Amino acid sequence: MRLLGPTMRTRALLILVIILLAPLASASEVGFKREESLNGQALNIQAGEVSPSGSNILLVGDDGYVHMISASSPGDRSQDQTIDSSRSARFNDVSWHPNGETALIAGDLGAALRYSLSDNSINAVNGAGSVGSVELTATSWRAGGDLAFFGAKNGNIYSFNEGEGMIQLQDTMSSQVTDIACHLEQNICVVSTLDDGIAVIDRTRELTWLDGTSTDTWVAVDCSDPEYLKCAAFASGRRHVSIILDIQDASKSSTGQVMELLQGSTDFIALSRGYDGTALIHLAPMESVRYRIDADEVFMHIESDAITGYDPEVAGQQIAMMWEIGEDQGWLITNQGLVLEIYPVETRESLGIMETIVFTAVAISVPGVIIGLIFMNSPYLQRKYRQLRGFEKKE
């Protein structure tokens, strides 16, 4: 049997100390509670957005569907407002104006509409006729509230304000615009497309296409945290990339390294805004991950087996929208109108007998290990010890 030398013993003790000092993980998981579903048959909700006040959610979907629910009590059907759009086209996206009084809706057959909170009316925006029957897939207001953007299935990108109407931007491509996101404090926006890559729209409405992004199929983009001059885009294949914005010269904006989420097997399809500057990315058919823009990090949020195990009716549906009032605390709505509350569940709420034994062992052993480590690395202490035991004569 070969004994460990001093160096190996030191390393072994260091590893042991690290293990003993490491805290026992208090793993958490998300719990679910079923709430009363939305009324209506064969719903196919496409998108939704929380109002700037945080009080309401405007939902849009197939067959001209527009519906308002409470953001704080989404299971209370008495607070719902059914809104007549007088249209049968599918609505694909919605964006509240920063003042919270109106919202834009983008849909098929050139549907560029404005919803007014004051009277629940929906009307075509100025210049909507110039778009023709093209399918509008995305819309977003920029931070100043002076300008909004619409994206289309044919790749067109339009700017909009009431005075100018709809104006097609220069240098647009031909691939479907999948999402538009604007920075929360700066008048700069980011566009994702299926095949043409990612583009940045500057203050003057000039488009800059970012190099190296056209090889991925981008499905969603978000600028979730106002403290960072960054956005993030998410692509098929569970890939994501950070976008570093140059506010002074948007043409100098760039991307970080494209990363890939290895955990799981489902794919990115859309996203919702999460709590505290995070994004919640939806995966088909029924999963989600959380993205933190500060660390450019993605990790699991809801796993399919957990949610379908709780409610088998959810199986086969997709997440239409999620929103939170705390981390892992909020709600989700499926495309068919099921409403589920989400809440954090601590899997280790108290110490059992084994945990108590482990903690006791740690409390006893760690000081001894540290003292032993110091002794083994101190020739002076070792010499004094041998002198005390009579193995060496004092000089």
C-alpha cells in the first residue's frame, strides 16, 4: 500500500474541507394551482402583454380574438372584458404604449390596429391601408412612446406614429420577422427573423443587420433589463446569443458567442417577460427556461413532466403567455385558455435526521480538519510536537 506524500495529503485535506464547507443545496421546484379557465371554445391565443400599470393583460388570438383579464387575479372571470374587434383575422402580437392608454395589435390581412382603453374600441391605425394584405407578425413601441414598429411575414419592417402613419424601413429583407423588442429606456430596438438574422433599429430608424447571425433560425428577442445595454435572441436548436447595443452608433452593435442549452430536448418557440429583468422562454410543447441577461445564462424553469403530471389536460397545449410578481411566482395561460398559478416550492423545508447528523458531523470535523491542515503544512509546529513527545531533543 502506497502512502500519500505531504503534497497529496494537503490536496486531499483541501478537497475535504471544501466538501465539508459546501452548503447543502436547498433545491427548489415550481408548484402549480389550476384556476378558472377563460371562457370560449376553440381558443387559440397567440400573444399577450401586461399593461404598464401592471393591472391588466391584453390577450389576442385567432378569429379577431381580443380579451382583457386581471393581471393580479387572472382566474377571476368576473373581471374579464370581452372586446369586439369586428374582425375575423388572426391577431399575432400586441404592444402597450408606454402611457398605458392604448395598445397596438398586429395581425393577418394587414391588420395594424389600435386598442383604446378608455372605451374598449379597436380601430385601424393611420396608414394601415398602405400595408395591403400582408401578414403582420410582430409589433413593439420604443421607450419614448413616439414611434412603434411592425414586422411582417414577408420581411417588411414598418415604423408607425399617428402623424406619419406606416412607413416601410429601408434595407429590410425577405424573411419573416418573428419578433421585435425595444430597450426599456433607450430608443433602440432589435428585430429577429427566421432566415435573415438579427437587425438593430437606431433612433433614426436605420436598420443594421448583425454579422454572423443569418445562419440561425431566430424565433424571439427580448431586452428585459433596463440596466444593461444588451438584448438577447433565441433560435431554433435551443440556441441563444446576447446582443451588445451601441447607443451612439447602432451600426457598431455586436453579438456575443452563440450558446446552446443542452438540458432537455424541446425547442424555443416564444418568450414572455420574467421577474427582475429576466426573460422566460417558452419551449414546445410545454416547458420554459429562465434567461438572465447579466450572466448570459439560461436554466430550466418549468419541465414538461412536472406540469403535465399535475394537470394532464395541459398536455398538447402550448404556453401563450407567462408573467411573474416574484421569482417563480406568477401565472401562465395556455393557447387554449387554461390558467395556472405558478409558485415556488422548497423541496427541503426542514432538516430530517440524516441532515441533522450531517450538519453535526460538519460542525465537529471542520475545525479539526483545518487545524490538521495547518499542522501538516508547518515544519515548526511539527518539530515542537516531536519535542513535546520526546522524539527530539530541544536545542
